[in-house]
Amino acid sequence: MTYDIAIIGAGIVGAACAMRLAKEGFKVAVIEANEIASGSTAAGMGHIVVMDDSEAQFSLTNFSQKLWNEISAQLPLDCEYENCGTIWVAANGEEMQEARRKKHFYGSRGVEAEILDEKSLREAEPNLREGLAGGLLVPNDSVVYQLCATRYFLETTLSNNVRLIENTCVTGITGAGVKFANGDLLKAEKVIIAGGFWSRELIQDLKIVRRKGHLVITERYPNFVKHQLVELGYLKSAHSSETESVAFNIQPRMTEQLLIGSSRQFGNQNKEIDYKILKQMMERAFEFIPKLRELSALRIWTGFRPATPDNLPYIGAHPRIKNTYVAAGHEGLGITTSLGSAEILTDEILGRKSEIDRKPYSPARFSSVNKVGSNL
């Protein structure tokens, strides 16, 4: 069989692309070197959050969050979709200024947000330590169990139009489709590379680096935390030029467990737990919620997230390789932006206008081809 589109990568971004393209009637093959959602998707926290590091990041996260809200009612229970909201926690007056800036930014663009003073913050989250300055509540943010959501995206479209091929490695792209490690060829008119940081193995001019992260999930503790809590210092951590950084980030799960992050390490290719950085991450969490010391962890794991120089993903046609598209480099926002990425990539393939401007995410933006006049 010849497919209209071959998607390389069965993480949440690749799965979302498959689901969206299948709805347009395309015959799709999804090829995964390992198993569904076993790469970067498994390294995320499942936070569906509107971000404001740049106008382009806001546009994509806000657009994608709306798409999540639209499909939330049809998600099965095991996807654990919950509209818990986010509180950006301010430790001091300087961070309260940042909370007010974020509120103005969100409010001017139609996103609901509310400033919390010290008292209202404690009322919202009694287990936070005393003395925190306040925070910003963004009530429309949600969480989802991304592994089950990824599987749902694929299973809803597995039919005569969609085929899933697991445990099969793609080693190259040809004019006729994709080549497997055993030499076989899968014929496809177009190819989408959605392989996270592994995408660079197929297209070496993609500027993607790996960021290692640690996550901890606890036993069940009902109502210990009610919102996703993120320190406003997280933004400094996320954009730090240091090779290692940590920040307080905790998420309530529908299972009554707590998911705790976050850490970032550049240049560390080792999958093993780094107990030094793990200790720093947990000590940071204890600074905000001292009672966390009394809880028991159920599991600790690591993963790698694909980061680009400007913290925006690649979404769109590659400027040099004909009929090849990229949906990769989402770093810690792949879960949030998966549906939006799939939507605008589908628009580009079909040659139609998108609800948001696609240009900031173009794979041509770091390419030498772009500098000499790419038509993208």
C-alpha cells in the first residue's frame, strides 16, 4: 500500500497529527521506533497551560488549549483530564510584579487570570508555607494523563485509513517514502517527522538539543494540592544558560497522587537518575511545601525533552527536503501544543489559512536556505 502521509513518531504530537489528518481523509502510517508515547511524551507532566514567553508561544498554547477544551468531553476517564487551574506562586515582591505583568498580558488577550494576595493564596492552597507574597491564578489551565491521551488519539483513528507500526526504526527519507533499518521501504507521498529530539537524526540541520528532566510521583494523598502549582522563578530556570537548573512545580492527579518536578539538564545523555539534581529539585519543592517531606514517593524517572534555540517548535514544511514536514522541538510544551501543532500542520499540507500565524514555527527560520530567499 502507498500512504498519503507517513508520520515518524508515535508520541502525543505524532498521534495528534495522525488523528487530525485522518479526519481529512488521508491514508496515514504512524511509525514508532519503540512503543506509543515512550519518548519525550513520557517525560512531560501533562500540563495544558497558556504561556507568555513570546507572542508566538502564547498564540500556539492558547489556540491549542482551546482545542483541548473542545475535545475534553469525549476523552475517556483514563485520560484523567481535569480542569484544576494553575497558580503561579510568587515568593517575594519582585515575583508579585511578574504576576501582575502576566495578569495584564493574559487579560489583554482574553485569558482569565486573578491576582492572589498572601492570604488568598494560603486559602487556595493551605499546604504552601507561610510568608509567600501571593500569586496568579489562571483557572482555565488543565492537566491530562498524556500517555492515555496519546493512545486515545491513535485508537480513535486506527482503521483502513491509519496504520500503526511499532518497534520499527526509520533510517532515512527517500523521494518515495521512508526507509526502514532492515532495508524495506514504506511508500508515502508526504512524510512528517515527529520524533522529538530523534528528529535530528533524520534531518541534521534541525537545531534540537536534549534537555534531561526528572519527575517524582507520590502515593495517594487526597486534596493535598488542588491546583497545578508553579513558582514564578520557574521561568528563570526554564531559560537559564546554566547546564543544570531546578524549579518548584507540582501537579495534582485525578488518582489523588502528586506529580513533582522540575529539573533541566543540558548535555547529560545518561538516562539514570541523577541523585544530586533530584535532591536539589526536591529541596526546592520542600521550600514551598514543607509537608511534602512527610509523603512517600512511588516512582522516580527521567526523560529527555527536545528544545530549540528560541523555545518554539518546528511545525511546517522543511525548506530543503521536498514533501517533508516537521512537527518537533516542543520541549516541555508538547502535550499542551499537540493539538494546535496538528491543526496548523494540516492546514499547511492542505494549503489553507490557519487560525494563527504559522510563520514563527517554520523549520526554515534557522535554515541557510531561508537566508537566501526560501519561499516559505
